Amino acid sequence: MSLSTTPDSEVDALDTEIAELRQLLDRLDGLTHQARTRLRRIEQHRNGVDARWIDRSR
């Protein structure tokens, strides 16, 4: 079934699903960034970098 023959309710449902998936992916991106930042900070500390020199705002 092509998009032009899809009933409006199905199009709305697809739009809603797409929006929800985009939100989930954005959240995952944010969590991945946080995890990588924390991991980098821990690795730097483990490798002898003084914790006071690690920028926590990133």
C-alpha cells in the first residue's frame, strides 16, 4: 500500500511512531554521550590524571 492510498488514521499513527522513535534515538544519543564522557573521565583518572584537571562540564 502506498502512502497516497493509506488512510489518514494510519498516516497519523505512522507520524506518531516516527516522532516517538526520533525521541528515543535522541535520548540514546544523550545517554551514549554521557556514558562515553564518564568512561573517559574514569580512564583518565586511572591513568594518573588528577581529577581536578578533568573538565566535568563536557
